[in-house]
Amino acid sequence: MQLEELKNKFEQFLKQKGHKITRGRFGIIDKIASYGTHFEIEELVRWISNQDKSVASRSTVYRTVRLLQEFGAIREVIKLGNRTIYEFVAGKPHHEHLICVECGTIIEFYKEEIEELQDKVCEEHDFTPVNHRLEIFGLCSACKERRHENRGLEATA
Amino acid sequence: MQLEELKNKFEQFLKQKGHKITRGRFGIIDKIASYGTHFEIEELVRWISNQDKSVASRSTVYRTVRLLQEFGAIREVIKLGNRTIYEFVAGKPHHEHLICVECGTIIEFYKEEIEELQDKVCEEHDFTPVNHRLEIFGLCSACKERRHENRGLEATA
DNA sequence: CCTCCTGTTGCAAATGATATTCAGTTAGCG
DNA sequence: CGCTAACTGAATATCATTTGCAACAGGAGG
């Protein structure tokens, strides 16, 4: 299981930084892994506290998410209004997101050409990219359908 | 001056929504226009309150920025940590941003091909895009230089 | 194993950005 | 004009996130 490998690497990371290997930190990783890819911190806090309060407190979750971000296991992938949606990367290949503003559905995609064009743009501006985020907001097919139906009803009213 | 045109259109917009044409709202537009393209709301609030407190209060600035966003004259273009950077669009053509994480410099760019590829991706997923945001975080040329210098000194130490 | 030092945890309180409530004010229809 | 609905400012609430602090627990060295 590659989750174990990730934990080992995280252990290295912590040691290098002079941090300790604690029950809470690794418990949080397990919870994140079993939650699903996309999550918001408050959501995760609630989920953890419902499942097993002994894993970690709100503060520890926030602090650990920060560490995991530094480590690179987690990425801030969507920023919508005052919400921040994270994703457990865990060796998953890089990708971008389509976000349905109606129902919140998230679709992942990857387009090699877009990545290449970005590199080209950076070169042109003598800019050294560290990371990037492409968010496309809109309507998923289901919500588009739903809107059409509603429009129809309104039109007859 | 196209600012006047924008104001006229905004006036239409307000009327359609049953909103009123007030001194504050238009004063804020002037301040935003004279501030420069990129701004954060708190920054704008301070700027306005330094220049002329009678223009509008913090609440009105927040409320008006929201309206201007709905109207489409303002866009949330960069979300970094807990900061939100807005941009006064005012008929400017669409573009994306390179953001220097060291000094905060913002570079605008536009790549037709990237836009086209995004449309293609949306089609492939039967997704109807409404808007999008591409943020590339990294180091501008000046900051890259500076880092190299520092690395040099550290190496000799 | 025990001990000690340092980093960690949980809680509660602090922050910071943004939203809202409410009482007084104003736009603008009729 | 006069009235009503919308607007405004100030203070207050909210929401996510951070921090201070006292109690606690890794883990290196004995």
C-alpha cells in the first residue's frame, strides 16, 4: 500500500525538521486518506470528531494540514468565496479542476498541452513557476439540464 | 473616457435590479479606478478612508465590491492564503496571472491556445464554463536573482 | 527502563476578513 | 412634495484560521 510509503516519507520529513512522530499526526493522515480526495478543513474536523474524537483536536488538524502541505501530500486546489478545498495528493499525478457552481461537483482533468503552454509563458516572462492552479467554474451536465427545465417552466408561467 | 461608459452601464444594471443610484457607489468606482488594477478590499478601505472618508464606510465598500462583481466590473483574480486580490476589469481583455510569491509582483498574460484548450476540455466533460482563473505562483526574475546571490553567500559561509 | 528537554496537544481566547443588524438617512416613483 | 423602499455607517456577529498557554508525550542519553 502506497499510503505506508507516504507515511514513511513524512516521518523522514518530520525528523529532518526536528519535529516529532506523533499519534495525532499519523491518525490525521489515515482519516484524510479514508475521507476521499477533496475536503475542507472544517469538514474534516467534523468528520474526525464524529468518528473518533481521540484522533486529534481542531487545532491539531489545522496544524497538521499545514505540515502536510509543506511536505507536499496535500494541495489547496480550489478557492471559492471564503472556502478552501484541499486535496490529498498522495502520489496522484498533477491535474486541474472543473467545479460546478450549482451542485459542487468536482471534475479532475489533465491537459499536457496546457502545462506546456504555461511553461512557455513563464519562459517568455523570465518567471520561475513553483506551482499553479487552474479552476474552471461552471455548470456540470446535470445542472445544465436542470436549468433548462426550469427555464422552460418559467417561460410558460 | 470609457469609465463614464462603465458607470452608465452600471447605472442600468442597478436600475434593473431595483437598486438606487447613490453617491457612495459611484465614488467607490472612482476610487477603484484611480487606485490601480489590483487591490485587496481592506487595502481599498484604508486608501479611501485616507483620501476622503466621506466617500464610503467599510461596509459600503464591501457591499459595493460585491455589486461590482455581480455586474462584472471587478473580478477575484488571485486567492493566496487568506488574501483575495481583486482587479478592476473595466473592459480590459481577459487574462491570467503570474504571481511572485517572494515580492508579490503580478504579471498579466494571455494565451489564446490555453483558452481554446480549456474549452475543449469542457466540451469533453459536457461542462459549461462560466469563468475560470489560472494562477501561476513562482519567482519573478528579480527575486530569482536575489535567491541566487543569497545561495552564493550561504555556500561560502 | 527512567529522566529530562523539547516539541506537541487541547482548549480557549485572539485574529482577520467579511457579513449582518438596526436605526437613521436618502433616492426617486407617483 | 411625500412616502416607501433601498441605502448607509457603526457596531456587532460570524466564519475560518491562528495563537497563547499549561499540561503532556516523544525520544535521545544515561
